[in-house]
Amino acid sequence: MANASYTTWGWVHLLAGAVAIAAGVGLLSGQMWARVLGVLIAALSAMLNFLFIPAYPVWSLLMVTFDIVVIWAITAHGAEMKTVRALGNS
């Protein structure tokens, strides 16, 4: 596997952060694509944090727990955002 430079790693994180911010804005406006993207981002984050458990056990498990709560919140309360969006359009 080829090593990535710090510059490449920085750009990857910058782009991932921009996608996450776009998903957050979409979530606040009740968009379905943002719910799907938010769940995917949180699931990817949880899986990646499992890889870091040997190096940072407390932090990694805390982040996995946070990701699970985020997934639950997005999936359980998505219908509420549809109602808020519908009220805003009327």
C-alpha cells in the first residue's frame, strides 16, 4: 500500500468535512439525501474508529458510541423533519 503525504491526507479530510457540512445543512432543511448521507458518514466513522481501538481505546469507543447515537437520531427523527419542512412550505 502506498503512503499518502500529509498534504493528500489534509485534502481528503477537508473534502470529507465539506461533505459532512453539506449533509448537516441538508438535515436541517429536512432533505432525504442528507439523512442517507449522514447515516453513511456516521457508519463509516464508526467502522474506522474500530480500527483505532488498540491505539486509543477510550476515545475510539466514545466515538463509536457517538456515531451510533447519531445514526439513531437521524433514522428515528427523520419523519419530524418532513413535518417541519411541510409546515415551512405552506
